[in-house]
Amino acid sequence: MAPGVQDVKEGSASLSTAPLSASDRAEAWHEAVSHTFMPMTVRFLEEVPSPGTLVSHRLGPVRISRIQAGPQMVTRGRRMIAAGGPPSLILSLQERGTALKEQDGRESLVRPGEFSLTDSSRAFRKKIDEDFTFTSFHFPRAELDVPEKALRGLTATAFSRAEGSAALLATYLTRLAREAAGLEEGVGRRAAATALDLLALLVDDRSGQARSQDSQSAASLERVKDHILRNLRDPDLSPSRIAEANHMSLRLLHKLFQQEGVTLGTWIRTQRLERCSRDLLRPMAEELGVAGIARRWGFANSSHFSRTFREAYGVSPRDWQVRGRPAD
């Protein structure tokens, strides 16, 4: 950790570069910023870097940091992103100084009294041409239950604290930052969970995607999956027939599975292969044979089944039987 950084208690840290020489401040500040947030490049915009202070506390998965420093620019490029580390989302409440934020093709000025979002998994730049103060909230991306597309539409955007979901979130975070140092661990975790919920509310509100729509999509997907599983043996099961039976368009049908990161055809094939792999190890396989098991679960072409099975399991259906059959 950088010179001048001292642990206050478990999960907390503080730093002041004031005691350091001007030549040491840049290195110490760069190390502290990268340690607290994520690997970034820091470039000072003044000949002699002004002293900076950084105080941070951890509440469950969330890290809260208050930063005061002089003019500088921070950037995070593809090379640093490729180096690894879990993705995170940083919300910054601007208190003093105006920040220029750039990410995802957008650029905005974040003035005192406003806040903004930055995603660590994509390149960004932040520039402040004057002395500044802001409080940041470092959220693990995995803890935030919002669609990726919705979040991408809100980075590098200036949010006003005046009204609506933004006001609710900013008011709560401001008070949370003030009380963070004195909260017990259990209370801190619950407070952090509330902050995550309010942030998700903001993303949903601003992206126009209500939770009810997500619930409807999930219910539709489960209904479609149930229909497919009940008709899995039918070799003529096709996307058009599935869409017609569930009273939806082909476009919506494919979209439901895309939201799960899989295609409709892949999902059906996986379900059929799983059932074939089980049946190949059962006594019925002696009577039906490999081709019979394949037909039983909707594979009309036995050679196509054997090729698909090998791609999925690394062995032929016959070898699968031999390896999985109990010894005499």
C-alpha cells in the first residue's frame, strides 16, 4: 500500500499526501487510487501536485470513499481492463469542482450537487480542472440485479438530486456516507443492501424497464420451456410451432432465450441430449439401441445424433454406454 496509507480499522483506510514531498505525491496518490478503486492511470494537471486526502470504509460488499485533491485526469483503458478483476460500478456524488466524464460514447459535465455512474468493465475517462471533493460508492457489478443494456445507457450521465428516484438514492447515500464509520458490521451489510436496491430502482426507472416487465418475461419463458419439455419427443418440434402454441411471435420467442444467453435450438438440443445420456445407461438401451434412444427423444437422424452427442460429451454414444455400464 502507498506511503501514508494507514488502516483505521478492518475494511477502512485513510491517506493524506500532505506530509510527502511534491515528488512523492504523484506516486503515492496513483497507488492509493488504484488500490481503493481499480487500476487506473492518473495524470496531474498542475506542475506541482496539490495534497490529496482519501478516506474509505467498507460496508458489506460496498466501499465508500471520500476524495479531496487538485486538478487531475484518470483513465482506464482496455489493457487495464484485460488484466482482470471483478467488474464494478462506481457512483460518485460530486461535492466540489466540475468533472468531465466520458464512457460508452457519451460525455457529460457533472457539477456539484449531481452524481454519475462509471462501469469498470469498459474504458472511461474523468477529468477535473480544479480542486475537487466527491464521495464515491464502489458496488460489485455481480451484486446489482439490473440488465446490462439498461446500465450501459446510464453511464457518464449527470443525475440531479432534485427529485424522483435519483433524489431518493442520493439522499440515502449522503446519509450513509456520513454514518458509515460508526455502523456495526451487520447493520452496515443491511444498509449496503438497501443502497443496492435503491440503485437498481434508479436504473429501472431511468431505463424505462419496470420489474413487472421482467417478471412477465420470466413467466413467459417458463411457460415455453414447459411446453417444449412436454413435446421434446416430437421430431417436428420447431420454433414456429412453439411460438404458435404459446401465442407469441417468433421474434419474442427467440428474445426470451437470448435474455438467458442461449439460443432456442441450443436449449432444446441440450435437453434432448441430457435425456439420451441417461437412457443410454438404462436397461432399455439393450432393447432400443442407440438409434432407438435417439428417436425416442426427437433425433430423426441417428448419424446426426451421434455427431452431436460426441461434440457435447466428448465420446460416442456407444462409448458412453460402455464406460457407464456397471461391471458384470
